[in-house]
Amino acid sequence: MGALKTMKTTRFPGPAEIERKWYLVDANGKVLGRLASQIAQILKGKGKSLYAPGIDAGDHVVVINADKVILTGNKEQKKMYYRHSGYPGGLKEIPYLKLKQSRPEEIIIHAVRGMLPHNRLGRAMIKKLHVYAGSEHPHAAQRPVAIDLEG
């Protein structure tokens, strides 16, 4: 009889082995959905060689000028954001333009969160997203690398 063949197992990197970088994204004039999908890929770590779906191997993303993001078509007038209090009749809806005036950061956070896993892994990934309405951010000490995303 021949030698027993053992199965090879995939080795997952530990938290100490994952090198996290910081990226700076300017949302000025970018389309919301395309920008959000590219940010979600960076947060997941899909561009890295050690990517695995069950591991948070992503990088930090700092988004500036969130108030200058654009929508295509007629969505600027028609898009609504919904939330529910859990009580009967507790549905709240906020139009896009009103949310853009009051909390423009929430628009990008909401779009990116929808593209991440809906579990504790996704909740860990969204913590690496830092969104600011203006062009100033407090993350200069991390020396984020400016990248230009398509869209």
C-alpha cells in the first residue's frame, strides 16, 4: 500500500500578520455607488494576496469632501433613506437632499455599509471607514496615501 495522503489546509494569517495601510479618497465629483463599491473592496482587503472571505484584512479609508458626492439620473430628487423605530407607525423617511444638508457623511457610510457583509465581520470593517464632509481630517499622523478611484 502507498503512503497516506493528507489534506493540505489553508493557513489564515493572524491579526499580527496583517499590515493595514491608510488611504485618502476625495469624493469631490464622484458618483456615490461606484465610489462606495471601490471603498468597500479596500475595506474588505480584496486587493491583497492574503484575502480570505472570513478575515478582516482590509485597510483604513479616509474620505473627504463627502458633501460633494453626486448621484446620476433623477435620484437626487427621488432617493429616500428609511429607518424604523420598531414600534407601529415608526417608519421614518429622510429625502436625500435633506440628509445631504444635515449629515452628508451618513450618505457614504450608508452606501458602503450595504456593500459589506451583514455580520460581525462587516461591523468590524466599517469601523475602518472615516468620512468627513469638508476637506479637513484629523488623520494626518497616519500619513494616508491619496488614491484616485474611478467614478
